[in-house]
Amino acid sequence: MVWNVSWNSGNTTALVALAIAQGIHVFPSPAELGKELNRTALSPPGNADITDRAIRDLLRMGGFKPAGRNRPAQEYLARMAESHGGLSSISNAVDVNNLISLRHHLPASVITASVAPGGVIIREGRPGESYPFNATGQELRLDGLLCLCSRDDVPVASPVKDAFASHVDDSTTDIIVCVYSSVAVTSVESLNTILDEYMDLLFQYCGGSLSNRLIARAE
């Protein structure tokens, strides 16, 4: 599959791991995956505070304010788990994504590949740009936030919340996965290792095969 990635961000500290998986099956998670997700959610890694600070610093570079409801995804998941005594299972694909995010305290996205055929553009959100992130139509303001966009330049995902139109469901067969990081806490090599782990879990619980993968960064 031909898949292009354009880096249109001035952020020189960001690292973005991307992969496309084809032929997956989305269904309710088996009990073992749900248990591992909850165990991980309630036992954060020792470097969680350091990683969280680095990700917040990363997102501030474009002028975004990563606090409150706009905190990075891994912080939101960790707080939800702490306040509810765990996390509710969503689906095998989403639970694998959240498990990787919580294991490494890095924001991660899993979206349907249909919203970004041919590749993605990585850039900061423009003034006034936003997208709905849930079924009720609540919107995330994207001003200054690092985003994944389609080749038509439509934002589809971010390290905070993904666009509702990008969410996977039981009809999804092809997905894009993404792990966002900073050179302050991961090297290209260590982020590649995290992506390896993500792919292993994804294929274990969702099936499918790898179509493409890469680490994107400023050149």
C-alpha cells in the first residue's frame, strides 16, 4: 500500500510512531485483555510523572494548553482508572491501544484507516479548528495542538482525543495506530520497540497483518 506522511509541524521534539494494519476483526475483548488493562491502569510505571511532564511540554510548544479536559490521553485514562477503580472495556482494538498508552504513559490513537486513505499530514491545529470527539457532539479545540490529518488536510486524531468520525467499530477492518512521544523521553529506537509491542498485541487479539509502519519526526 502506498502511504505518505508529511511533517508540516515546526515541533522538533515530537516523535510519532505510525502503523497501518489490515484485515483486523473488532469485537468485545476477552477477559484476559480486560484484566491486563485494569492491572496496568492501576499500576502506573515508575517514570509516569516524568513522561507526563514531557508530553505536556511537547503539546505546549504549539500554544495548546494540555490541562483539565484537554489533558493528554494517557493522563485522562489514568485518572479515569483511579477514580473508578479501573477502566471499562470498549473493544479489543481500543483496549490494546489503551493498554499500550498506559504501560508507557504515552498518548496513543487507533482510528479507522478510511478517514486517511493514502497517508497523513502531521501539523498543529489552526486557530478556530476543532472536531467532535464523541457521539453527543462535544468538540475538542485544536488550536496549536499536534494533529494527524488526512491528505485532504482534515484533522482526524490527536494526542488528546481522536475525532468521533475516526473511531473504530465492529465494521472496521483496516486501522491506523499512532503513538506520540518526545525526544525528551524516548529515542527513535525505543519508540520503535513500543510500536513492536503494540503490533504484537494487536495481532494477538485482533488478527490482521501489517501494511506499513514508520517513525515520523521533523527533518
